[in-house]
Amino acid sequence: MSETLTIALWASNLEPGLSSLDEWAAGVGAMLAKAAADGAALLVMPEYASAQWLSFAPALAPTGEIPWLAAREAAALDLLRPLVARHGVALLAGTIPHDDGAGRYTNRAHVLFPDGRHLVQDKMALTPGERDPAAWCLGTGTTLKVMEIAGWRFAVVICLDIELPALSVRLAGLDLDFIVVPSMTRLASGNARVFGCAKARAVELMTVIAAVGAIGNRPLSGAAHPNTSGAAVYYPCEEALGFTGFGPATAIADTAAGAGPYLLCRDLPLGLVRALRRQGAEVWPGAWSAAHLVIEDL
């Protein structure tokens, strides 16, 4: 087993219009081909990469967007599976609204593997717009999945979920080698929250965090919706990892050329980080619990 893993992060530009799902899938296929040529095992797309499909949707009320997107989930996945198999690169296909069959929708990340595995992760904490009954009216997930690629344990933590300390406490005991954070943030403040918390989690969990967000204006709920983000990798702040915790990164932007920035993250040192997590970190106390503390409110 190699001591490193190479992945690619695609900060998708949602602004260009599309004519069909086939055109969208062709763009994903081109990025999978690039990732394969670069030796990446995994390509990660941002939260709501599927929102670009709304460029070829009919006129929809705000409450109609999620059902319309969810109705195309299965067809999109059918287009992606052969591309993943052909190129031999696993794909986190961003998130797509999912219909649970009972009139309830979740914000679901799909991870497709070349060996045919298909794993999913639902977002667990929602923004006001996502849960607004007059707009997207999404429901929350209740399960966190631990996944595996090339012998490495990882989880998908979607956007706002990475900002929640309570979830970080649960993640701490899972011995994760890396976490991927697909996001969609309208403003630089939102991106700073997600990416800032991602960096904090790298320290708290003694693991590698890879964050990627959407870029470009994509009208949602009948109004302009800019997207401000990029891609970045964060490490624990250890001498052996370069002290500061910053890995490869793109600039943060609200506009992009073409398909959007592609960041190759070559040879992420997962083996070294795993060794530090198990023994040898500078001060990390392990998956420490505060359950024993007594709080005095004076």
C-alpha cells in the first residue's frame, strides 16, 4: 500500500449554460480524463454542482427547483458510472437533491468508484435557504458514512456540516485518513467559514482535509446567486508537514474561466499523518473527550 494518495479538486464554474444532462456529463468526463492522466485516484466536485442543470430547466417556482433536479438524479448517475469505470478514477459528483420517495428531499453527495461501488452521504445541517418551506424545503440526513479508497478511510462532510463542533467530536473517534468537504457558498464570508473550519478540523482531528466549492453566478429561487470559492487542502500543523497546515490551494474567486479551477493534489501524505495521529504528534492528545468535565456557571 502506498503511503500517499493523489486526488483532484474541481471548483466547478456553474455560470456557463448547458443544453442537456449529456453536455454536463461530457464535461465531467473531460475532467475525469484529466484526473486519470494526472494519476489521481479521486476527483471531487462541489456541493450542488447539479445546480448548473437549471440552465436548461423550464421556468420553475422556487419550490419546484429541488423536485426538478431530483427527478434527473438517476439519469445523471447512469451517465457518470461508465465514465468512472472507463477512466479508473473515483468521483465525488458533488451533491444532487434526492427524493426519498415519501415527498422528502435531501442534499445527497454521491461517490462512484471504478469497481462499481456507489456510496452516498446526506447533508446533516441545512442553511436557512435549504430548509425554507417557500423555497427548497430540504430535509436532513441522519447517518455519517465512513468510506474507503485504496486502503484509506475517509468521510464526506458537506459544507455547513464542517462548521459544527458537535460533529467534529463524533468524527474524532473514527480514525479518518482524510475528509472531503464539497461546498457552495454565496459570499467570501461563507467560504471563509467553511474553509476556516476545514483547517481547524485538520488540527482537531489530526487528519487531511480537502475542501472545494462552486464558482460563478447561477440563478436560484428566481434570483441571482453568485458563488464564491475555490479549492484547498489542509494538514495538521506539525513540523513534519511544513508547520503551518497549508497544502495546495487555488485563489478564492466568484468568477472563473471555462469549467473552473482544477487543483491536482499530488501525493497527499496520508501515511505520515496516520502515523502522527497514532503516535508522535507534537501535542495532540488523541480523540479527547470533554464528557468528564464539570461546568461551573458563575
